Amino acid sequence: EEHYLAQCRIHSVSAVANLTTASRKCAGARHDDVFAEGRAAKKKAYINRMKEKGFVDLRRVLVRGGRGGLGCFSFHREPYTRKKRADGADGGRGGDLAFVADGSVGSLDHISSTLVGYSGNNGGSNLCLGANASERIVKVPIGTIIHSYEGEALADLSTEGAKYLAAYGGNGGRGNTGGSKSTQCTEFYDECKQGEVGTETRYTLEVKTLADVGLVGMPNAGKSTFASAVSNAHPKIANYPFTTLNPHLGVIDFEDFWRMRVADIPGILPNAHKNKGLGHKFLRHIERNSV
């Protein structure tokens, strides 16, 4: 009888252990499911937030070229030698800054109000010249027009890869070896040791959508439905006015490998010039449309 009771205790303990292990596995599976659902919800919220992000087609920026690197003031000394020689090298040149048209960019929302080029590296001892900084490329949508601060049109980036050099980098500082004696750095706190600041200019960037066909009309006229039916555009469609708040660009591919671009423009109302509805500023996007 005692042996029988001992066997029952062993079986009960093993059953409890198995039950505990199973419950832990179920709890872990539920935790993984909850974690996956939370991650999916966060991803969906992020995508919706990006979709609702405002379309920026006008931006005023301050552009500054990169600063030149510092020059080096140093001397080389060797044992058993009383005379020392200068070995400080010049700093590297600051990087330029350029705007480049890129088809993968559709808005100016990623451009900050101040853009600065890369700085050059400092010069070193033992005649080690500082490296020149690389050019900074700022991608803008195709169809971007660059205006001066006074309003003069300077460049029209209407093709893929079009480039405009907006700011030049500054020269590097002088060491105590390069150039003539009149331009060399003569003491540690010499002003010529400092690198020059790059050029600084203010620009106004304006995007005008490039399309073959522009759809213009009253709100709820079916422009977005038509654009989504004939092209690869996916504008928001709903049964209320002003569903489309920003221009949408779609592409139609034909069998002979010809492509046509269609622009869905937000609806316009009478007296839009008096700021009725969405106003009329977005009509700049139809200035370049063929039809």
C-alpha cells in the first residue's frame, strides 16, 4: 500500500510539472502573438502617419558650403640635431553643396531650412595634408525650380540627374610649410591657420509637377477615380469633397513602351483666389502639363 501511494505521488508530481510546462508554452505563445500584433499596429500607424504627412512644394533654405580644415603649426625634431624644420601641412578644402533632381523624391518635406556642406579635414604634422571634403548631394523632385532670394529663377531641374551647384566650400587653413613665406602660418594662433567658411546663399525651392495630362475640375468630379483607373496612382477616394489635398502623379504604360504621366490636381472652387476651398496655389502644378 505504501508503494502504491508513492507511485501515485510521483505520477501527480509529473502531471503537475507537465501542466506547468504546457501553461508556460501557451503563455509564451500568447506573449509572442501580442508582441507581433503590437509591432504590426505600430507599423500601420507609422505608414498612415507618413501618408498624412503634408506635401511640401515650396521651401526657403539657407545654403552654406563646408568649412576648410585647420592648418597645422608644428616642427620636426630629431635626436643629435640642433636645427628643427617646419613640417605642418595645410588643411583640406570644404565640400560643395549641390541640388540634384531625383525621380524617387516627390516632395521637399525632407529638406531642412539650413543646409551645410561637409568640412575639410585638418592638416597634420610630418607634411600630412588634410583631406578635401566630399560634395554633399541634396535630392529634390524632378521639376524643381531654384529661385534666388530676390525671386530670380536660377535653375530648372526638369530632367533626371539635373544638378545645380548651390554653394562652394571654403579653402583650408595654411600650415607653416606650404606656399610662400607671406602666406605661411608663422605662429600657433595665426589667423591664416583657420579654414575659410564656405559661401552662404539663400534660395527658394519650388516644385512644379511635370505631367503630360493634368486633371482639373470641381471637387467630387471623379478626377481621382479616373486617375486610379487609368494609371498606377493610388489617391484617396471618398464620397465627400476635397478628398485629394495634394497633387498625385500616376504613370500609364502602353504596349509600345511609351509612358504617359497623369497628374491628379485637387478640386478648385469659384473665388479660389479669395482663399475659398483650398485656394489656388496648387495650380502651379498644371503650368507644365501638355493637356
